[in-house]
Amino acid sequence: MAAIEDNNPKNPNPSETPRKRRPSLTELWFKDQQLKHAIFRMQQLQQAHSNSNSHSKNLILGCDPFSLLSDESLSLILSKVPISQHFSNSLVCKRWLVIQGGLISSIKLFDWDFLESGRCTCRFPNLTEINLAPACFRSCWSSGILMSHRLVSIHLDSEIVSDSLIGREGVLGSCSIDKGLKVLANGCPNLSKLVLVNAGEKGLGFLAEKCLILQELEIHCCEDMSLSVISGFKNLQILKLAGCVDGLYDSVITDIGLTMVAQGCRRLVKLELSGCEGSYDGIKAIGQCCQMLEELTLCGHKMDGGWLSALSFCSNLKTLKLQSCQNIDTCPGPDEHLGSCLTLEELYLERCQVRDKVSMKALLLVCDSVREISFQNCWGLEDDIFRYAAICRRVKSLSLEGCSLLTTECLDSVVRSWTELQTLKVVSCNSIKDSEITPELATLFSVLKELKWRPDSRSLLASSLAGTGVGKKGGRFFKRVRG
């Protein structure tokens, strides 16, 4: 009790108990637990309602309405936009940049650091086709000398003194190329088409291991030993190899490299060889191993003599193309040893030197079963050489363009020997004259299914200007004023 007295000194009567405090209105209101939950729920709903009102006000004030869409929906919308607007769309925001990059499947690379740093595969993760050739050359941007080639356009150093405009020093090293190819293989395993320059064994090995569906491969500045891993590309169907290109680089591809290709790429359908130094053995290996090969293109080849007779081993070859070749075959050998490519249907010669009668006769003997022949801007195609075309008895289509030495008489004799001819195209062959057409040739023209006859460029110009008034002494544009 003493303790109580000390604690309550103001209480005069210790026998009286202290009065209880009256509960407040708030305590009475929240006394029921269910009522507490109901009021708390009402406060949440009120707060949510206020937030929705503020959100709608923000939308009205100009917030991004595309933020409400999912990435899949926005990707579907952007995929319908024309290609010309893809770059503009990628500049809208970071989200659009990522989504737009995922829609791009084919690019041409100009900066190798962009690939080696990993930014290329991060920006474009769904690439299926990429051309790395422009980025593989060292370009002197400060120079005003621009060299344009089918492969690349680069700025050249004005102090260059070597025979080759680019050479080995103008191409990135194989180590740097291999590092970039490793990044590309890990980031874009769904590649189906690739163009590259100066690739080494390691780089091609990374691609063969990761890019399992690669179907088309184009390698420039390529050598024999870099093709030792070509067998890793199990699904490769189109292969283009460029060894030596005059003025650019001078790599070497011989029968060793061609044999590696033949044994490793047995599913090839198209093969293009540029500046290769093969021979009979290399072409024979390709014909024996690549049973599915349908198209063979030789561009500026440096083949040894006798390679033509190896074409007979290509049992399924349908198209043969010769482009920019200084010679066809320097020593084709006896006619009885040449053989014949029985399945060949199309023969194309473009910008080739065809002055050698022996090699042209050998070529047409090997291709005696051809159905379509085309000569385009070939040098030295004279009457004596073109008469060998009569060896091919099953020709249905003939195209002559830029053959200025060929005459109407020779064309008449060869064309009338082809009983199955259906299509004839003669363009810019100035020695072929309309006035020299015989009645027999005119009768043949009348039964052809398709005829394009524009042999003389001057007559072509006159016919195209007919009815325009040009060449009428200004009568179309000026009127005489009579005083």
C-alpha cells in the first residue's frame, strides 16, 4: 500500500478505487473486427480509384500508348511496316530499337569492331544472312580515292606502290577474323548464308560447330589449308571460293583445296571457283564426290591444261558458266579423250577470250548435249569459231550479245542446222545486218516461239527514236514565225 500511496500522492482517500476512463468514439467505432476490415477495404478501393484517374489523365496528356502492348504484339505491328521505315522505327526508344533489331534477318557489316565486341549479335539476334566482306578490309577513310569492285567498295591509300591495290596488308588478319567469327557463331546459330574474307581454320571450325543449318558460304582470299575444316558444314549446298582476284589479293587454291571440298561437301548443288589454280584432278574429284552438283561456275580461272575432260565425271551437272576467263583450256588433249557431259543443259560464256579454236572446239564437244547457249561480250568470237557450235545438235535457245565479229552468213548456217531451235536473241552484234537475212532465215524467224532481234545499235537507236520527232531539224520544238 505504501507503494501505492507514493505512486498516487494526489489521492486523498486511499480506500477509494480509481475510476475507469470512458472509451472514445473511435474505440467504439473500431471495436468490431469485421468493421475494421471493411473500412480498410474501402480505403484501398478509394486509393485504386484515384490512381486510375491519374493514369487516365496521363494518357490524355500524351504518355506512350504502346507501353500497354506486350513485346509480341508490338513486334507483330512493326513487322508489317515497310522496310524503308525500319531505321526510323529503331530511333523511337530503346524498346523499339531492341524489337526492331530482332525483326532484321539480313545485314551487311562495315565495322568489324561492332561484331567483335558482341554488339552486332546483341542488336540483331535473329540474323540468317550476313555479309562480312566490307568490314574485313582496312579502308583509308581520309583518302579521296574510292575503288569499287563487285565484292566491296573501299578508300585506297594514295601512297600505295604494290602490284595489288589491297594485298595482304589491306585485309584484317586471320586471328582477328576468327575472333569475330566465334562471336558470330555463338550469337547467331541460325545463319543460313555468310560472306567473309580471309577466314582461318579456327574461325570456320566455330561456324561449322554452331551454325548447323548454314547452306550458302562465300569465302574470299581463301587458301588450301583453311578448307581443311570444310567437312564440318554438313548441310552446305552453295559454295563460292575466291582465291586470286587481280588487283585485290593473290591467295592460292589448288587441287589440294578442291579435293578437300569434294570430300567434305558431298551435298553441294552449286559451286563457284574464282581465280583457282586447279587442274584435271581437282575437277575430277568434285565430279566423283559431289553427285548432287548441278551448277559449276569458273570465274577468271587459272586451271592447268586438260581440265575440260574432267567435266565428264560430273554426272548430274546441268549448268556450266565461264566468266572473265582469259583462256578456256590451254591444252585440252585429243578429241577422243575429252568425253561428254550428257546431263548438261545450259552453257554460258561471259567476257571470255574465245580466240583459240582448239579449246573452243573441245568445250563444245564436251557440251554437245547442251540445250541453251549464251555468248555475252566475248572477245574473238569469229565465224570460224562459232561454226563449231553446230556440234551441239539439240540446241533450243541461242543468245548472242556484244559479238561484233560474227556475220549474218555464219549465223544463218549454224542456226538452220538446229532443228529444235525455239528462242533466238541477237543484240549489239554490228556485223549482222538486216539486209543480209536470207529467205530461209526469215522463214525460221516466223516459227520461233521467242525472237529478240536488235543486232545493230544504230538501227536500234533509229527505231527507238521513231515518232519522237528527234532528228527532224527542230520541227517538233520550234515553229516558224511569219512576219
